[in-house]
Amino acid sequence: MSTETALATPSSLVPVFIRLKLTLLRNGLRQSPGRTAAFIISALGGLVVAAAVVIALVALRGNPHAAALVVLLTGMLTLGWAVMPLFFPTGDETLDPTRLVMLPLRPRQLIRALLVTSLVGVGPLTTLALVASSVVAVANGAAAAVVGVLAVVLVVLVCVTLARAVAAASTRLLTSRRGRDLAVLSGLFIALGAQVVNVAGQRLGRAGGLAALEPVGEVLRWIPPASALSAVDDSGHGSYGRAAAGLALTVLALVLLLWWWQRTLTTLMTSPDSSTLQAVDKDGARRSGDGERGLARLLPEGRTGTVMLRTLRYAWRDPKSKMSWAMALGIGLMVPIITAAQGNGTIYTSFSASALLGMQMYNQFGQDTSAFWMVASTIASPRDAHEELRARALSLALVAVPYVTLVVVGSAALLGPWSAFPDVYGISLGLLGALVATGAMASTLFPYSIPSEGNKNVAPGQAGIAWISLLAGFLTAAVLVSPLAGLMVWLHVAGSAHLLWVLIPAGAVYGVGIAALGLRVAAPRAAARLPEILAAVSKG
């Protein structure tokens, strides 16, 4: 950028930043046909959904409860803009203001240019359409139309300013490893949000329609920028004082967001980072002198503790492993909650916790990818292989057993009945042990590679191996846990319900025993197939 451009007026920076954004978008799409296709499909899908919502909102014009609905939708839209930079930090390269710190620009100049640039794109266009249709749904009269125009402008500006302010405040996080891990976890939050919307829609239908939204609408109507939409409704009914208050709240929110954004930009553009100031790890010497801390000090000595610590660190640091664990933990807890919210919940849905967590034992060596050669170099006998597999199983049990206990106890307390707790908890423990056993065998017989880059969890050409591993292992685990299920059925049929508590210790002992047997059987096969396993997991 030339000196004349850098010292130009803020208004002249706007076309420069718009061209910059369009150039970055065009160059990003040129990187791969897959990225281009994904962008086009997501954009078209978003526009189709937005068009459907627009049609629905326009059709609600004149409905006495439309105001409560549009206020709620505005709140959800604003929340989406707030969290978008956290989950999709690479969606817009201009969200990172640290790329511009070397230019002779002041924060106020950047704010004006970036704010106008933020209005260019599919997201702002979709937001504009949704807000405008919301105004059409509630506007009644000339005064409401005038207030509606102001409301549309204010809501769109608040949304894009909020996204920019959050992105600027989270720049250090988004450019770090934890920020990238947060982006990887976005799929879980999207799935959870979709389920919440689904359940809310079903309950809304049973509760008598839009009238059920009135209590929520009375609260949200005073929260910016939804207050601007409520101002449109108030002005249509002659409540000009309430309308002025709603608009004033939104204007105040916009001013505060701009002030926060400016202060954050000032901090980012003046504070040193690792590129301008050499980072000094003050805790390095202390950590090296004191050895391991926290949970690591509680793990057993020798190979078992070392492998457990490595496995837990993989689960916490590796994006793909973290995603897998987060999905298992999140969905295992979400299934009982969602079914309860839908009105057909049962304690037996808590089996999902043990099933999903137990499946984390599958493809253990694939999680190591090509680094498995370091593990293979330490295995010289079936005993070494057994210690390796046992330590991985113990690290899984360290998380799974307390989690399964929590989910089953919570399901019994919320869904009931408590009389079914011994059945579910005992079989859950047995199922967890069976999945550990079959997972150890599947990891040995059907290993596959997990690509370190991209969104795929299976290397090309190995999808069939992955499906066979999961399907065969899960069916085998179901057969292995059938003795516990048979014992439960026999106790119920024999009228010995008072003895159902036996299923808890029986399930624990059976789960530990079947897991230990599976590890014993898998260990010699793992030791004999090290070259094949290494070749299979190194393809990604």
C-alpha cells in the first residue's frame, strides 16, 4: 500500500478494503475445487433457508403474536453473529486486525473501513433480508414504516459490529491452537443448536402456537437489537414513547460496541506479541524441576502411566481426537436430554453414553498416524503389546466410568424410574467393558489411518475397513453383553425385582473381566501385526 493510500481519508479506504476482501475471497476459492463447491453449496443453502423464513415472516403479517416471534428470531440472529467468529475464524481473513498493524492507520480509520467491508457478503445480505421481512411482519402504518427503516439499519449494524468486536477481542485465541480446536468443535455446537431448535419447535406446536412466545418476547423486547424490532411494533400501536426507548437502547448498544471495538483495536495495534518481543517462559524451569503435575502425578509408574498420559494428552490436544471425544461426550449426554424434552424420554436412553464412549477404544493405533512407528519400536513381545493396550483402555475407563455413572444417575433422577437404575447401570458397565474388548481386537485387525488435515476421519480407500471395524465390533459387543441382559430378564420374569441390585456388581465384574479377556486375546495379534498396522495407519 502506498504512502498516499495509507494517509488518505477514512472514506477513501473503504473501496480499498472492499477490494481486499473480495480478493482474499477469490484467492481462497481458487485453492481447491472442493472449497469452491463447499462455499457455493453453503451459500445457496443459506439463501434458500433465508428465503423460506422471509416468506413465513411476511405471511405472518397481521398476526397478533408476530412481534414476539420476530423479537426471538432477532435475538437468535444476533447470537449467531456473536459466536460466528469463534467457530469459523478462517471464514473471513479480514477478521484478524493484527494483519494490518504495520500500516500507518488509526483504529478509528480501521473501524470505518472494516465496518463497511463487513456489509459485503452473503451473511449481511441474508441478515438484511431477515430483518426487513421481520419489519414487514410487524409494521402497521406510516410511523411504523419509518421506524422500521431505522430498525433495519440499526440491527444490521449491531450484528456486524458485534461480530467484528468479538473477533478483535478473541484474535489471540483464534490464532492459537486452542482457537483452532474450538473451530473443530463447531460441528458439535451446531448439532446441539439444531436439536434445541427442533425441540423448541415441537414444544411450540404442542403449546398452542405463537402465543406461547409472549412471556419470552416480553423479556427480549428490551434487549438490543431486538428492542429496535419491538419499537416498530410499538409505533404501529401508537406507543411512541416505548418505540423511542427501544431505538435508544439499540443505538446505545451500537455505540458501546464501537467503543469496545476501538479500545480492542488500540490494544492489539500497540501491545507487543511474540513477533516483536521475545517470549520468555517463566514457568519452564519450575516445570522441569518439579516433574509432572496434576493428574500425571496420580498415574501409575512405568509404561502404563506413560501411555495413559500420552493417550489423555492426545485426547486433549489433537484436534481430531478432541473432536471424537467431544462428540461422544456431547451426544451421549444430549440424547437423554433431547428425548426428555420431546416428552418420550426414558432412562434406557442413557445407554448412549457407554456405547459412544466405548467406541473410542476403536482404531487406537490409527490415532497415532505415522508416529505409530515410535510405539511399535517399544513393542518387542505380546507382554509389551498387552501393557500398551491395557494402558489405553485404562485411560478410556478413567473418563468413561465416571461419565457413564453421571449420565445414568442423572437420567434416573430426571426421567425415572429409580427402580430401573440397577438394570441400566449394570448393563452400561458391561457394555463398556465389551466395547473395550472388541475395540482392542478391531484396532489390531482393522486399523485405518486418520488424515491429519481436512475434515475426513478416514483416509481414502479405507472407509470400508472403518465401517467393518465399527459394525462388526459393535454387534460382537452386543452379543458379549447378552448374558447380563438375560440375567436382567430372568430376574424380572421370576418376580425377583428385589434382587435387581445384583446387576450393578455383576455388570462391573463382567465388564472388567470381558475387557481383560479381550486385551489378552488382542495383545499377541498386535505384536505379530506391527508392520501391517504401521502401513495401514500411515496412509493419511
